[in-house]
Amino acid sequence: MITISKNLHLKKIVSENSEVLFDLMQAIYPPAYQHFWTDNGNWYINTQYSKENILQELSEKNTDYYFVLFNDEIVGNFRIIWGEKLANLSEEKQVKLHRIYLHPKTHGKGLGKKLLFWLEEKAKEKGFKIIWLDAMNKQPQAFQFYEKLGYIYHSHTFLPFENMLEEYKKMSQLYKKLNYSLDSTFTNQRIK
């Protein structure tokens, strides 16, 4: 168990947790994204969070996959891919924030911010220079959140999913150069 703050922790996901993760995503994903899909997002959840896909993702090298616990309750998931590079970005060591999903009941409590500050610290400890992610263009609150934390637009891509409505397929790739000064954002803004 990794402590982020007094009431926020990360717990490594292992193969035996695949059903818990699947059930969690059935609760988290539809409220935010079901309107993006012709089938309310069922195809996405059933493929991306199938036992086979989770086991495959857990077996990939240089990845960390966690449950997010808030007040000892599993409220989300957080997946990091160390060393995955964003095309046409010349910085040497990059890390991709692959997934961050939090239950709607936790929104507005600062959990996402704390998780990203923790990731920044971990990335710095490992000598990484860039954190990057894909953000859905049709989720403006996500863009505002990342912009406030210093992420900037790099490029975009389109999701290939057939069941996704065409107007929701665009994804922007955002990145942040990490600040290695002694007055790091994480140290100054961490809330215990």
C-alpha cells in the first residue's frame, strides 16, 4: 500500500483483482462516458476491463497499475507506463499516465490533483523529464484540470473504436515538463 495522504492510498492491482476492477469500472465509466457510445460504453468496459485484457496489461513491463483508495474504499484506478514516449517529443525520459478514473462521488475532493503530484515526485525520483497523457476533447473539465496543473497541448489522435460516436473520437495528447527545482509543486501543495 502506498500512502499519498492521510485518507488517500494506492494499492497494486494483481491478477486476482480483475473482477473487482471490472465491477468498479461498471460503476465509474458510464456516468462520465456512456453518451460517447452507441452501446452506453458496454463494449469498452467489456474489452478493456475483461479478465484477459487486465491480465495482459498486468504482465507488461514498466507499468504500475493501482486501485485508488479513499477513506479505505476503492474509488478508482490509476495506470502508469514508464518509458513510453510521445511521438515527436524529443525529451529523453517520458512516462505516460495511461489511466486515471475516479468514482463521481469523489469528484471535487482533490484526489486527481494529489495523484498527479505523487506521480510527478515518483517520476523525478526515477529521472523522468516528461509526463504525458491522452485526454478526450469532449471532456472540457478534464482539459481545464490538466491545464491548471501545467499540462500543454502537443498533438491529437483519433480513437479507432467502431462503437464510439464519431464526434467523440478525437483525443488530445498533453504533456508536462517536470520541474526539478528544490521548491517542487508537490512539496509546496501536498495536503496531508
